[in-house]
Amino acid sequence: MIQRIQTLFLLAATGLLFSMFFSDMAYNSSETIKYTNITALLIMLIVTCTISFVTIFLYRHRVIQIRLTILNSLIMLGLQGWVMWLFFSRPEDFAFSITAVFPIVAAILTFTAMRYIARDEAMVRSTSRLR
């Protein structure tokens, strides 16, 4: 259901999360740290990316889609919290890349998609009462 706006929001969130697999989290002049180097971050990235992608295809089951988007937003906020903790406890010479804020942007996109999904569900329920 690509023509729906919530699908585009979920696709953008999936793209942001998927791009984190190939980018650096932190770097200095001699080494780089990737998101995939830390096992817990890798697992959270795999889970959030998978949930975002699967949620796109659950457009016929809007209630399940809403619940999965809420769960995914909470996981992404946890991921962002962990990245922030790593940012504040980093050594002095490391700098974080812009991809460190991708989980919060993806969480905002997912929450916006959830609002549009809920709006569609309310519209479907209101039209079914007329029958």
C-alpha cells in the first residue's frame, strides 16, 4: 500500500535505520566504531529495522500495525538512549557522526505513521457503523 502516507513514513524510518548498518557511530583520527561492532546495538537495529519493514505490509490489520509501531517507537527510544549514553561516556578524542540521531528521527516518523494509521482505523470504523 505505497500510496498511503503512513507507508511512506514507515519506509523512511526503515531507510534511516537500515543506513545505520553501514555507517560509523564514532570516529577519531586512528579508528572508527560502527554500530555493528556493539552486539546489543546490532540486535536492536535488526529488531527495529525488521519491525518497521514488516509493519508496512500489515495494512489490512491496522490494530496490529498500531501496536507494532508503538512497540517499535519504544525500542527506538531505548536505542537512542543507549547511543546518548555512549556519547556522554565517550573518550575525549572521539566524535560522533550525524547517524547518531537517526533513531530519534525514525521514532518520530514511526509515531507520525501511527497517528495516520489510527486516523484510517477511525474512518473505517465510522463508515462501518453506517451500514
